[in-house]
Amino acid sequence: MMHEELKPTEQAAFDRANRGIELGVDAKHAQSLEEWRAATEIVGSGDVREDLAQWVKSGYGAALYDTGAYAEAIEIALETLQWSEAQRSVLSLLTVARSQLALGYTDAAKPYLQKIHERIGADIYEQFEDDKHATIRSAL
């Protein structure tokens, strides 16, 4: 992600976020969320570069989604959306779309689904459970 040497505070946030990723991959979502939350608190101190802070917050939003905290996931993802899109990343878009769909807000998810599709094409279907594919097709 970054090529510059990290300050101790940045390294601490980076390490916690990476631990959150590892736990998420292992489907230990509650533990993953705690790591992401800790990383977010560290970057909230203001003693970190903005790119790291935004990366951590976007991961935190995804971790919130993974634990079913959909409204909070949307809130965090919207805060990081501009940064995420500037990085050509779909993570924040995915977090908003997935959370909106989980809450039953299909119409609210449509613009995010369309942006994801513009960015990654048919690979969008790999990002969602099979039961969401018909909804995605109708949104596109």
C-alpha cells in the first residue's frame, strides 16, 4: 500500500488492520471487527497520513458489514467513498451496496451497484451471494 517508512502510530494501525484482515479471511468476524476498530481508533488520533487513515476506515466499514452492523457500515463507507474511488477501489462501494441490500433497500443500492459494475464489469457477481444476482441484474 505505502512505500514510505511508517511512524510508530501508523505502524500500530497498519498492524492491527492487517490482523483484522487475517481474522476476516478466517471468518472470525467479531475478532476482525475488534482489530479494525482498534486500528480506526489509532488513526483517529490524527498522527497518521490521510491515505492510511482512509484505508483503515474503509476496511473498518467492510468489517462492520461482516458483523451485520449495516447502518454503521454504510456511514463509514460513505465517509471513505471519495478516497476509495480515487484509488480505483470498489471496497467502499461494495460495503454500501451490500449493506443497503442486507437492509432491504434495493433502490438505494442501485447507484452503487452501477458504479461497481462500471469499474469491474461482470466480476460484480463474484462479490455477492448467489441470491443477490437477480437483484444486481435488475439494477444494471
